[in-house]
Amino acid sequence: MTLPIEISPNPLIRSTVEIRFSAKIERTKLFSAVYPSFASTFPIFEENKIPKEIRNLRSELKFSPDYILKNDDFTLSFGANSISFENASEYKFWRVYFPFIKHQLEIFFSLNIIDRINRIGVRYASIFGDGKKIDDILQLSTALNIDGYNQTFVSMNNIYKKGNYNFRVQLADNAQLIKNNKPLSGAYIDIDGSYKGELQPDTNIFNLIDEIHTEGKNLFFLKLLKPSFLATLNPKYS
């Protein structure tokens, strides 16, 4: 079945592609080795203000970047064990986003910083507002029926495996966050697809990124969303 290339209004709040690796160089030499190759493309520079000691103690922060580079369209973040990409403003769609990622990774790989790649991740998260609930959106039931009790769905966090890829699916009702200084709330769907294994930094990485993206998109549009709900999102097909 054909997958949409665009839905409207776009519910995306996160569109991250990340590579985790072991480096050949020391952290103290990382910035001077990387920044000159990207400075002209990404004129905005930020540094992660969370101390590395704290990040090492918290698993969810362990791979957060040391440095963040931005332009009007995209963000490139890197540290001693990861490099990641994000849309800086409105989502530019995979037909634009993926070539951008490939080009930046080609530059990064050429710097001979990576010893081994350990994980490739493609994560997309969306919020559907207007009072939507997860059960309004999903074609799967979230109910765990217990006799004599009424259930109120709050959240779910499961891992699904397909072939060599794992997909962590997080669902929540009444999720609240702020994106681009705008408060958002509603039904939350977060799909974090990944491949784990030792890899060389070469062009095979691009195929894996694209495959994880396609499988995650298939999971989102064909396995999770109700067809009747998808129809309300004005899907466009190539």
C-alpha cells in the first residue's frame, strides 16, 4: 500500500536521526576537528550547558550532544559519542531531509573521527490536538479489561521488533509540551526505530537510515492509525 508523503496539519513535534559511535579522538579535540567543516553552513552555535558529569549519570542524557549547530532549516548536533539531525522549524519532509542528512554525514565521516558506529536511530513524534484521544486515533485497542474496574488510558511504552530493527512505541493521552515557544497538548505518538550493531562509517549507513524511516512510517500509517482518521489529515501521495 502506498504511504502518504505529507499530511496536514502536520502533527510532528520531533524528527530526529541519530548515530551513536565510539570515537578515535579525545573529547577535548572534538570541537576543533569538527566545527570548521560546518561553520559556514550552520552559522548559529550553541553549547550544551548540562555538565557532562550529570549527563553521564542519567541514561536519557548520556548521548546528548556537546555542541549544537543551526541554520534556518536544520540542526546538526554532535558530541564525543553521537551526531544527530533535526528540523529547526517546520518539517521539510524526507525528500529534502534525507539528502541533507546524507551530505552532512559524508562530511562528518571524511573527518575520520568515528572508530565504530554502534546504533542508528530514526525517531518521529507527533501530537494530535483538538481534544483527540489515543483511542480516537488508533486502530488497535489500548484496553486492558479488568472485571469490576473502569480503565482510563494514560500511557504505553512498548518495543516491537521487525527483522533487524527495533521500534519503541510510546503513546500518551493529554501530553503537554512546548515547541517553538508554542504550547501543545493532545494525543501523543512517538516511534523510535533503531538498528544496533557495530558498523563502519560508510555509505551502507544511508541505506539503513532510509530503511528504518520507511519501516517506521509503515508502522505509523498502516499499523497504528485508523484509516478513517488518516483520511481526516488530508494525506497527499506521490
